[in-house]
Amino acid sequence: MSEPNKSTTNEKVRPITQLVLGAVFGIAFGFLLQKGGVAKYHILMGVLLLEDFTVIKVMLSAIIVGMIGVFSLHRMGLVQLHLKPTRYAANILGGLLFGVGFALLGYCPGTGAAALGQGNYDAVSGVLGLMVGSYLYAEASLVLSKSVEKWGDRGQLTLPNLVGLPTLTFVLGFVPLLAAVLWAIERAGSGG
Amino acid sequence: MHQQGEKMIDAVSQKSWSPYVVGSLIGILSWFSFATADKPLGITTAFEHAAALTWAAAIPDMAEQHPYFAAKRAEGKPPIIGWEAMLVVGVFFGALLSARLSGDQNRLWVPPMWERRFGPSKWKRLSAAFLSAALMMFGARLAQGCTSGHGISGSLQLAVSSWLFISIAFGVAILTALAMYRGQGVQDV
């Protein structure tokens, strides 16, 4: 399976199987984002103006289905979890900056790439901006990693850990709750 | 078999699918991404690596000596062209494919809704997009994820970081959008 000779040819490029897999998943993801309409400016602004809940419907469906599958696979020992560390200050400040930029741009990073694919040329400028934002973060990371990112650093923390419930119990309660939110949104939408 | 084939063609040529179908399929895609690549679906890492590699190519000496590269090497996560980068390239082509098959291509520089509120200026939209994208990505890097990495992949794993980030990001985005459009809606702007 492993081909060490391939991975050593160029340390900046991963083995071909990983590249192909990444492209296949990306194509499927981009295809779905476009079909869901969530790469469109007016749909993304629609949710932010609290008028069109397509984005919430897509995200919550993905979270519910993904959660059931990933935790089942995890219990069977087939997958590992990849939790981003909880760092209260960095998560909150990052969320604030992200939120302002997201509303002004009208695309998020993934839907920006999809928007460009479907012919929204303004996303070209967005993609360049994303690169610059990454560069600026790398420049600032030395300072940030010694300050903001240390404040309230709780490591890998999950909602079940936080409330002190076993993961299975939490998931069994949380999935119906998220489904109820979707149901309420659908009902409110059809009533108005 | 023939009928099934026609149904498939019918589905891909539709301009939009039910958000519940799309969301569920993204959820299933995430199972396979964990199972085959041992990675959650996420976009921001690729931009970090792309920026770092561009930087390293432009001014190799300065970039290689920069503490950022040293820190990433120490973490065992040096910038590379890997699964994450191909994921983003794939998203572009996947959306292109979907839009082509359904004739849903926009070919626009300024979104009509933006134009009705802020005017037809291409440069105004492009400069606003550039600056806001930079701000957004800075926030995403600081929080270590975006709408995909935190919003979907992190939320489905019940990470506190992800639910906190995405709640604040959407809350602030809603306030910003309401201020931008000043009570005008999607239709009547």
C-alpha cells in the first residue's frame, strides 16, 4: 500500500492517491453546494437578512446526517475524530471577524470557490483576499499564539464533556432537537 | 436501467435540489471523508498552505526562516499541496460542472442584489470583496476553521469550539447584513 519512494520525490506534494481523493471529494462537495443554491449571493444574504433559510436547512441536514454516521463509525472503531481545540478568546474573536467579512463578501471560503465555478467572477477577488488574509494571519501568528490563542485554551472539548453527559446520550437527545429546529423553520416558512 | 439513466440525467440537469437532500448528501460525504482520508471536510487549511507556498516561491530565503514555517515544521504540518488543496480545486470544478449541466451559469461581476444597493461599479464590488475576504480569512485562521471546517465538520463532532465560532460568526454576520441593507429585503432592495 505505502509507496515511500513516491512521497520522497517532492516533499511539498503528497502521494497521488491523496490528491485524487481530495479532488473527488471536492468535486462532489462543490457539485452539492451549487445544486443546493448556497453558492449564490442572494441565497447567502437571504439567510443573513433572515428571509431565506436554505443555508440553515443544508447545514443542519449535513450536521444531523454527518453526526449519526461519524459517531456510529467512531464507536465501531472505523474512524478517528478530529476536534478543533476550544480556545475561547480565539474562537470568539475569530467568529467576530469572520462574521463581518462573511456578510460584506456574501460568500464564505468554500462557497466562494463554488461561486467562482458557477460564474460569479467577483469571487476571484474574494479568493485573492482569502490568500492575503491567510498570509496576514501567518505574519501575526507569532504574536497571537503567545497571547489570544492562550486565553481560555481548553483543548479538545465537546458539548457532552461540557454538560457532563456520555456522548451517546447527548447525541440521542441532540439529533431530535436539531430535527425539531428544521421542522419549525419549515413550518414557519410554509405558514408565511 | 434505461429509465434510471434518464432519471439521473434529469436530476443533474435540474438547477436546484432540495436543501435537505443536498445537506444529507454532504453529511454522507463527511462519513467517507473521515473513513477514507481520515480528515474532516474543511477549506481554510488549503488557503493557508497556498498562501505559504506562494510566499515561499516568491521570497524563499525570507519565508523559510520565518517563525511560521519553523512552527509548522515542528507541528509536523508543513505547507504542502495535498488532500486539502485538491479539495478546494475540486469544489471549483464541481460547482462548474453542476452549473454547466443545468445551464445555471451566472457570468456576472456584480451580484444583482449588491448592484441594487451599492450601484453597478465593478471596482467597488471587487475591492469590497477583496478586503472582506481577507478579514474573513484572518478570522477563520484565528479560530482554526470556517463554515465548512467548524460549521459543518466541527459541529457534527460536537466540538465546543465549532458551535461557539459558528454561532458568533452567524450572529455578527446577520447584524452586519441588516446594517448593510438597512431593512431592505432580498426582493425589494
